Amino acid sequence: MVSDAIYCKDCGAPLAGTEWLSRNITWRPMVALALSVIPGLGHIYKHQQRAAVAWFIAVAATYSMAAALGFMLHAICAMNAALSGAVREEAFTRRRNPRGRTAMSPPARTRP
């Protein structure tokens, strides 16, 4: 058994203990999420000024047109501030197993 394995060697599925967040980030995702009460502030915390301005303008404009849609975009902005760059790409990518199938593909049928 390999202790640092993140995928099943037989089917390619992510193992239960797979880490979803990267350890080499210089900011805290929960702080970025909390700061995003004001749209764009979480992105400023992460030193992404252009993204912060874009999110602030987009969320403010959407709130002015439709409050429910503005709230949804505000939630997306907060999640983007918290998770972009923090989630490991390996957690979502499919890898081929030794049999040549992806982790999500059905097993090959055998002919009678």
C-alpha cells in the first residue's frame, strides 16, 4: 500500500483521504470567504486587484437589476475568492488506470 496515493490503482477513483486543498497557498481560504461580504474584498486580500474590481462591478450591477440574481452572483464571488487557487487540480481531473479506462467510464463488455 502506498501512503501518499490519491487514486485507486485499479479504477482510478479518488481515495477517501484525498486532500482537496493545496498546502502551498499563502492566504487563508476562510479569511477570503469572510472578507467577501463586500464583493471583491476577498480578492484584494489575495492580491488580485483586477478580479476584485471586476467582481465588485459585476455584483453591484446585478444587485441593481435583480436582487435574487445579485445574491447568487455574490455567493459565486465569495466561493471564487475562497477556493480559486486553493483547490488541488488533481482532485477533479480524471486519470487513466492501467487498463486504459478513465475513472468514470463503465467497464468494458466482454463478447460471448
